[in-house]
Amino acid sequence: MKKLLLLVLLTVYGNSFSQYYKITYLKSSNGALLENQDPVWVFTNFQHTHITSESIVNKKSSFPFEQTLIFRDINSFFQIASLSEKRMISTKDSVSLAKQTFEMLPETKTILGYQCKKAKTIINSNTIELWYTDDLKVKGAPTVLGQNLGLVLEMVRNGNFAITATKIEKVKLFPSISQWNKPIDPLTYKDLLWKSRFTTIEVFKDQIINFSDQSKSNDSILRFANGTIAVRKVKLPEIKVGSQIFVDVTEQSNGDAYDRTGSLFIIPTSKTKSFMDGLKDGAKTLPIYNNGNGKEYQGVVATEDYNPVVELMRFFTPFGVKQYNTLQLKDKTWAENVLYRQDVSDLRSLLSNQEVWIGINIGNYDKGGHKVSASITIHDEEDSKANPTQIFPLFCTNNIMEMAGQEYGTMFNSEKGLEVTFKLDKPLKNCKLRYITTGHGGWGEGDEFVPKKNTIFLDGKEAFSFTPWRQDCGSYRLSNPASGNFPNGLSSSDYSRSNWCPGTVTNPMFIDLGKLEPGNHSIQIKIPQGLPEGSSFSSWNVSGVLIGE
């Protein structure tokens, strides 16, 4: 293979009796040239074409970047990607250029003084029109498409986006490319190129979240609450303002058949006390919140010396995905796992250039439990106009330490509900409350199955109210093999619920609070929580973070 690559390089960049051309292309949308673009450069002769760009040739391109070499003598092409200064990958595409089919149309037009013919094709529902000339006796194009037609001087997609030749020059040689490594298969090549465009931080890999007194911590991952919580310290790079940040969680049953509440969360440690203290020393060591109903709620609201956890993602496991895929129903092919993916860019300032404790939990009482993986990806935005923000963790009643005695979120059975006070040292504008809410109580009249209005008060005045409710739960049936089936023809996973479905993420609400002046403020949450029925009771998992500029 190395001999073949060397032969290819010598063939392309060695002496040739054919004429060499360099064509410059610019992109336009709806007839207007795109601003600050990197011109496409195509070098071509009778047998070979090199697709590159001005910045690549002048060694000013940022990584990763990609170039393409066309070989008409073997009717195929190589793609070469430079992922970094020291890493280059390549692939030989197995699809023959000869297999490209076009409809030849009668129209003609002149581009840069050359008579051009028109060809059309449809790719992925996009109509592509190519204008090509035979006058120069060479072939080439600004993309792989249409390389064997002639010299393509314009490519138009869907009538509104164009790549058009603006200059044709005669040159003596092609620009050089350093010898690249042995080609890899096209799918692996595309995957490596795609992943090089963003930063991935792996947090957990195939982590078991179960209920067992045999659960043990190791050097990097701490286990708490009989194994239902895993925590790891993670170092994150500096993240540019306006960049996109995503969290991904993959889950499958490792024995538990039920739908469970899960959370991927940050443990703030900027104050004297933190949730880590409760994990290590017990929930009773956390600050206590009282609403007058006689119960004590541990670590749920911010105080002068404590911040509650910040939920990156609230998710719900389906009924037994993977472990119970042996349960068969006609015309149902069960999913192998569930992928939860969520944009958390709004929490950038809690992550950027920080070393943070990140935890994951799934409330369950099963020895096998669940298997999860979690990662964070960072996608830079070069021209963002976003403003930096400040973040204040306020409350979280999701009883993450449920299996270690943390009280359920039943504080909404009183007039007070949940109330937290906080102090601002400086004014904060464009404030938003990032609010996550889900209702629980898994019987017919429990709050899981009964819509309940959530009302948010700011400094004693109603700021927002809504009824959280999901009616699309049946869309996720194929992730729920162990879901119970009822005489009415419905599965348990079909039923609408208070803002969650088995196998889904619960999205946060962003509640506008306007500008907040320096001084003390309060936020209060009221929900008409349902009454207990026997040993069953309703509860609400709500969490809130104040975000402002």
C-alpha cells in the first residue's frame, strides 16, 4: 500500500506533458457572495484533480481540514484529512466515479468566456445543477460530484446556493501534500474527522448504577447510596462564550425492569458546605429546609454556606431496555439502549476551565440495576455574539440520595411550598430561571398521572405558571420491552405523565425574570400536591438555577 501511495504522489506531482490549471471558486447564497469565505482552489490536468482551498495551500487553515485527490486512471479518489499538525488520516473511496449519473439538459451559458453545458442530478432530495465546459480538454470540479463530466465551472444546489469559478490560471505544478498514512475504511475516516471537530470529555463508561451493599469506589469513581450514585471529578477546558455544550447519556437495563428517575448533575463546591458532605457523611449533615408540615428536607435549597446540586440533565429510564428484549411482541423490534442528549450551553460558566464533581444517579432497588455511559462535548462557535452569564444554584428537590435516606419532595402539601432566598451583590440583567419539574405518585390518582399547575413567585409576586404534562410517551414504546400491558390495549409506557415519559429527557423551562437589583430576593414554588392514598404519596422533583448577565 505504501508503494501505491508513493506511486500516486509521483503520478500527481511529477512531470506531465498535459496542461495544469488552477481554478478559483467562490460560494454565494441567493445571488450574494458569502462573507469572509475561504476560496476553493482546484488544480487539474488530463488525469488528476486536487481539491483544496486558499488557506490550506498557504498553511493558514485551522484544523481539521480536508483535501481530495481524484484519479481518473483508476476511476476513484482519495480523501485526506489533517486532524492536527501531527495527525493525518486518509481513505480511498470505494464508490466509482463512473457510477454518478446525470440528466443532460439542452441549456448552455458562458462562464469566464467558456461555453458551458448543463447537467442535473438529485442527491438526498437536493437538486444539483452542474455547468461544465469541454473547451480546456481537462476535467475537474469543486467537489467530487461531476468530476468526469468536463471542467465544472459552476455548481448550483436547489437554485439558491452556488459554487462558481471566478478565475482560471495556467500553472506549472500542483501544490504538494506530505505522504499520508495507510488509508482506512471510509466509515472510520468520516467518524474520526467528525469527532475531531469538537472536544469530548468522557465522564462515565459502562458504569453500573445498582442497589447493593457490595458496591465499591475506586481511584477515580466514588460510589454512594448503596451504589445508586456514582461521582467523578472532571477537569474541563476553557469554553468560549457562545460555544455549544452537550451532554450525552446512554442507558440500558442490567437487571432492573422499571422506569426510574435519573439525573446527571454538578456538585458546586464554592461554599463552605456541599452535597459531597452529605454523600460522605450522610444526608442529615446537609442544611435542613422546613415548610411547616413536620418533615425535614435535606440539602434542597441554597443557603449562605451551601449550594444544592445543579442538574445537567433529568432523565427517566424506560422499562427494561436491553435486559428484557427477550419479551416479544409482534412487529416490535426493541432498542438496544437509550441515548439521552441535551444542550447545556446555558451552564457554561459552571464548566469552563473548572475541575468539578459530576455525578449520576438512578433511583432503584435492584442488584443488577442499570449500565450507563456519559460524556460532555464542546463545540466552539467562532463568531458568537452571546454575552457571558453568572449562575446561582437555588434549589433541587430531586432526592438523589433517596437510597441513603434523603426525603422525597413532598413539601408542596403546605401553603408555603418551596421557598428560597438569595442575595445579589450586583445588578443582574436578562435573568432567567432554568426550571426542571416532574411529578411523581405512581397510581391512578397520583400526581404522576394528574396534571398539576406549577406557579413561580418572584419576591412575592407571581412570575409564571404552567401545567407540566407530556402526551407523547407512546412514541418511545420500542425502548420499553418490560412495560406492562393493560386490558384497554395500552401499555404503561403509553400513558401521559407529569412532564416525563419512560426513556426520555425532561427539558428545562426558561422563565424570564427580567432585571434583578442588588439585595435580597426570594423565589417560591407552589404546586397543589395530591393527597396520599394508603402507603402511596405524591411528590415533585423540581430544580432551579438563576442565570443572568
